[in-house]
Amino acid sequence: MVDMAHTTVAHISGIAAHEGCEVTLRGWLHNRRSSGRIHFLTLRDGTGFIQAVMSKAAVGEDVFRQADHLGQETAIRIHGLVRADARAPGGYEIDVAQLEQVGPSQDYPITPKEHGVEYLLDHRHLWLRTERQQAILRIRHEVIDSIRTFFNERGFVLVDTPILTPAACEGTTTLFPVPYFDTATAFLTQSGQLYNEANAMALGRVYCFGPTFRAEKSKTRRHLTEFWMVEPEMAYAALDDVMALGEELVAAVIGRVLANRRRELAVLERDTAPLERIRTPFPRVSYDEAVEILRQRGLPFEWGGDFGSPDETALAEHFDQPVIVHRFPAAAKAFYMKADPQRPEASLSVDVLAPEGYGEIIGGGQREDDYDVLCERVRAHDLPEDTFSWYLDLRRYGSVPHGGFGMGVERVVAWMCGLAHVREAIPYPRMLHRLTP
């Protein structure tokens, strides 16, 4: 009997390096089927899945019978010989010589049969164990890591911004209030942008990356009440600089996912051809040009409004590429967006729309850097001037042209994975009627 505590422990993701050797694998029983005197055990260890072949002749009657009664997701250790098999998923199997139960599992609630979405979301903490959900979360990791690498390699500094804030950034109707001791009401952040502008005035080029919250009573496939957003901000930057940075970021993320996550994309049965076709530079159209395109495609769109999901989908379909739309009406954008000096009714703003119906993934633009104009904007939007006094200080003391954007991670992950809804793009989704698990 081999003491598995003192044997070579391998991970399934690196099993190829152990071909022809005996190793110990530690994981969970994902599935089991039997054929007479042989058990076929599918083991997962968090890094991958492998088939373990157990014969009664190799392990003996007692161990073989024990394996026959293991429930789905029982925690086990197995010891055996690794061998190549072209027919096996991943190209390798392990011939089991020993098996040890670590933690029992009986009546596991998620079985190979079909379950409804609400049932799966109620058991999200367990749903994550499936191969599909693991593939999504690995692609999410790749997206996040590629974002960090992109900015770090370009000299941007990561600066954290508050999650508890004293006032609105995007709009007072989408705030989550939080009692702040006995003295005030705080709000969960809608964006780190305002603080990031201060960071940029100190460090030049910065980004923040964290959770943001929107109390929107929306049930669309693109919306969550809690999501993750990366927000770069640059001093001495104009709208063209913002558009170029957003385009480069999206291209970099696509490149990394295609290069490093082919196996996961295959698990999801994602058609990668639309992603592989994407090339920079992306098409750039003004808001006015976008309105004309929508009208030509038969959509009754009126100048002055923001785009809805059908409008964004139609624009992306027109180009079959991510499309950059710039200079939206000033009235449709936030108080801090700078007006176009050549055309004050338009703003120096930009959205990047993803193809295949995934809509806006980036929103940003050039910020208003004139103190007097920004004061007027604060008053016009009925915002408390005392609360924004620190923000106005950025225009009092050495104001410069600057700009940036926010990119929502879940929408990008949903697009990369070809998901029908962003709820699968985050480990534990928070939506209008879901706060658990």
C-alpha cells in the first residue's frame, strides 16, 4: 500500500509531464460509470478533468466496491500510472492503483440532467464546479490579467478609489444608500472616475479596477447591479487619445484570450471566427453619422437620445467589428463631460460597441477642465456644491485637458465567451431580484 501523503502530487493541467509515472491526484468525483469489472471515474481538481480507469483486478474487491458507492462530488485522492490515450479528453488517463475518500458527498443537487436557470442560480456556489462555468471563470481571469498587463506595461499606475462615496457620479437615481454611522448616508460607488481624475493630476496616467454598483431596475441580459470595471484616466489627454487607448485595450484583450484560452473557448463551443476577424483600427463614426445609419436600417431614432440595446446591436452589425461612436449630445451625457468647442451641443464623449449584440463595453471621453464651466454644470444638475468642492479643486489648481473611460469586465467576458446573459460572467451575480447565494 502506497502512502499517498508522501508521493508525487500532480495537477491535471500538467499531467503530460508525468506520462509513464505514478502520481497522486487530489480532487472531486465529477462523474462515474461502470462496465462490468471496470469503473471509469471522471476526476476534477480545479485545474482540469481526467478519466481515471479502475479495474477490480488492480485495486481489489473492497476498494472496487467502495468506488461503486461514491456520490457525485465526493472528495478523493487517487494514485496510479499516467498514460497517454488519444481517445481521452485531454489526451491522458490514469490507471488507478489506490483510492482514498477524503470527504463524502451524497445527493448532490446538480446532476447531469437539465436544470432551470433559477435553480442553477440558487445553487451558484455549486454550479461553479461544472466544466462550463470553470471555463468561463478562467476566461474571466485571462481578461482581467490582460487588462492589468496592458496598463502596467504602458506605465499606468493602479490607484484604488473609494467604494463608499458621499455623492453620485453617474446619476442620483441609481445609487445604493448605506448608513454611515450616525452622521450621514454614504453610497456604493457607481464609478471611481472622479477620484481617478485627482489621481491622474498626481501621477499622470492611472487606472482603478474594482466593483461598482448601479441601482438600475433593469432585467436585460446586459445588466447587473454589481459589476467590475476598469477605469483609466490620463492627464494631458484629448478625445482622440481616449479613443486610441480604448481601441488598443480591446484588441489586447481579444488577442490574449485567443492565444491562451482556446481549450476553454472550445468547452463553451464558442465560434471564434468573429473574434479572429477583428482588426484595428476600429471603425469610428460620429453620433450624427450613427443616427443616419440607424435610420437607413429602418430604426426610428431621434437625434438627442442615448442608444438603446437594439440601436447598439444594429450599429455593430453594420460594421461587423467593434465600432467607436463619438461626440454624443451633451444633454445625454454626465455633467463632467466636456462640450465640443466647435459644436457646444455635442460632447467630447465616446462609446465602444461590441459586435454580435453585446452592446457598449466602453464609455468615456474628455473631461471638462474649465473651473467656471464645471461650476455651472454642477449647479445645472442640482448637485451639492459643497460635496463636489474637492472635485472643483482639480480645476482650481493646475487644471489640464484630461480624459479616460470605463470598461465593464462582465460584458467583455460575456462577449468573449458568447454568453446569452452577463449573469454567468461573474462568480456570484447580483441582479434586480437576486442577492443570494
